[in-house]
Amino acid sequence: MTAAVELHLAIPDRERAVAFLATLRPTEYDSRRGALADVLGCRVGSLDAEVRQRRPKSAAQNGGQGRPFEIKEGEVWPEPVDGALLLAKLTSTIRRCVVLPQHGDVALALWCLHTHAIEAADCAPIIALTSPEPRCGKSTVLALLSKLVRCPLTASNISPAALFRVIESQSPTLLIDEGDAFLKDNEPLRGILNSGHTRDSAYVLRCEGEDHEPKQFSTWGAKAIACIGRLPRTIQDRSITIPLRRKLPGELVTKLRDTEPGLFQELAAKCRRFAEDSRERLTAARPAIPEALNDRAADSWAPLFAIADLADGLWFAQARAAAVALSNSDADSESLGMKLLSDIRDVFDSRSIDRIASDDLLRTLLHLEECPGGDLHGKPLTARSLARLLHPFGILSGSVRLADGRTPKGYLRARFEDAFARYLPQKSATTPQPCKTSHFRENSSATSSDRVADQNTQKPLENRLCGVVADKNPPPPEEGDPGPWETRPTLN
């Protein structure tokens, strides 16, 4: 049977006919194009043009203008999935293939599951894979994630227009490499990435077409970004940061291509099934948040906590431990202004003063070993730049009367108190106590107003006695006196 007869019998309409012809090899089509055009009742030239448009084009054939692509959902595991066992398999597989900091495997496993259940979440945290130098495994981690997440799309560069258009049309999990090369000075791109952090604000508006009609584009979706150094602060603040380091000679990993066949496909399919079966519970979840997390970190970790809570108590605790540890490890991402506030509070506290002259404060800050203002964008910190950094916090300088009677320009501590309370963590009123349990306990403040509590609420410390708070140091123990770690009455 000739191709023309087959076409005539099997494909009655023109649209399907052209689609069928586009599947023929070029040599086969060229030898029969005349007969095929007769069957369709059109000129050969017209048929050639239609078939040419239907055939997929390589980048070279398309004049270097790229190629179209389509992202498809993965398969779904046919049976219900145990969440705890799935998380255990995910973390063990991740540890086999890449070297990560402590808790990194837990964070990535929960995030992979989150990408499949993202429609049940209100927040989409970015995974930030950072390293101090090249060759620390960032691209390998992205390659691993691409085998486990929902609808992966990998790119080493992306424009703002491509970003919101691909999210609107394909809803992928974006895996972006080389972030340090193009994110630093690209404010429009950073703004679009930031907008996708919460569902309510995950939109941009653009004018489209000859009539410049305003249209809305979604920016909602899961994203991972790899870079050398830190990401821009606004992106870092919306991220769960996994700091990577170069692998030591003794740290052995399995290359992705050497894993057992079908491993990643099975895990991805099970993630998909778990997400589908758990959608309603994840949507309704209101997980407990550790008090150690700030509001932005709490928002980012909440959907991962919800997934962990559906597993079992072990994952409940592991998820919170990972969140606190990884969030604390990223403490250096705070702004210059916040570091300056912290140093100034230390100056006031160490001297027990409530006012200080501007030049005295400046000299003290510049002598600090890790002063954030010692090199301000290539210029040393001055009284003017100090005032400019403090102004957004509502802190202004003025004439202050010092103990020696002078009235120079300076700062009152009272003007800092509001900023200290809002932006800096509270200093503990008690000395740290060892605790070897990963379970949560009820948090209670050791202070009440401006006074120190007589005694802290006792906490389980594996048969260790609880310390107490004193308003001054006790005298050195005499012979026969109880040791410093034994309970003493509060000194009044």
C-alpha cells in the first residue's frame, strides 16, 4: 500500500494528514509529495510549507532562535506510599550521591516532596545552593534534584521575560545554575524571583500585543538556585540555604549514572503519589513553628514542616532541627545595618552607658575586629555614613551631655531601643544549659519586664540539675561548700 493510499484511507482530515506527513523521513516524503498533494487537493508548494512548519526544528535549522519545548508531568506510583519510608529513602539516596552539610539531606528531601505538593502550599521557598569556590558540587546537586522534583527545567541563565512566561505556560520546577553570573546586577529578574515566594503575590503585569493589553502572568513555583558566594540578600531571605564545600578525599559518593536503573523514576513517582493522596491534609495543615525562626524563615519552612508532620514523630523533630540549624548557619546574610545595630548594642552594654559621642562611637566601631563598617563599599565608615545607615531605623544623632560636662554630637541609647527590640534577637538572661533531647519543650521567657525571674522553669536535661539565675556572681566556694554546678538559692 502506498503512502498516498494509506493517507487517504487512514487520515480523512487535512490537519491530521499534515501531522502524519511531518512524521515521514524527508527522503520518503520527497519521493511521494506529488501524489500526497493530489490526495489532499493542494499544490505541492503549499503542502511543503505546512509540513515544514509541523516538523521539529533543531537550533541550526531555526536560525539560532532556539527550539520549543514542553514539560510533562511524571508518572504516579500505582499504590499508596508511606511518607516516613519515602523520606528515609530520599535522604539515603541524596547522601549516597552528594556531600552535604548536616541536615542538608533532610531539607532537600522535604523540598523535593514539596515541589510535587506545591499546589497545597501558600509559600514556595527557594533552595539556595551556595559555595565559597567552584567545584563544590552545586551542579551535581541540581542534576540530582532534576531527577526527583516535579516537572524539572534546568537553565544556566534566564531573562526576566522568559522567567515569568515559562512559569505561566509550563509551571516547572526551575533549577538555575550559575546564579552568581547574572543575578547580582539584574534587579528586574530578582524582583520576579522574589514575587514567587508567596502565592498571593506571585504575579507580574505586562502589556502584550499590538494593542498593549495589560495581562497577568504567574510567577508561582518551586525554584533552586546555585551560585558561588551569597545570593542577593532579598533572594537569600526567601531561601533555604544549603552551604556546600569541596569533597574531601575520604568522602565517597555514587555518581548519578552509576545508581541502580529506575531508582530516581521510582522515587519521583512515589513523591507524586504521596502528594496527590495528601493534598487535602497538606492544604489544611498548620504546623508548629520553632520560636528560633524569624517570620520569613517560618513561612519558608512551614510547607516542609507540614510534609514532615504527615510522616511520623521522628520526621517532625528532624525537620525542625534542620530548619533551626540551617537558618542559624545563614545568620551572616543579615544586612549591614543590622550588623551595625548589633555592634552598637554591644558597645552600650559593655560600657554600661546610656549615651555616647559620635566620634567615640565611630572609633570604637572601627577598632572592632569584624566591624561591618570598616569597609563600606570600598570607603571607610564615617560619622556621616554612620548617620545615613542608622536613619532608616529612625535613629538620629543630636547633642548629648556627657559625664564630663561636654555636649558633643552623639547618640542616646533610648533612641536605639525600638530598633534593638524589632531587629535584633533578645539576649538570653540565663547561661546556656546542655540539653541532649531533640524533643520540643514549652518555651518560656526567663525575664519579666525589666526584672530577672527568680528561677527558670525546670527542663529535662537527662538527670542534670537545672541552673538558677542570680543578680550577682556567688563568692568562691570554701572547703566543704557545694560546687558551682549544684543548686543554690537565688541571691537577693
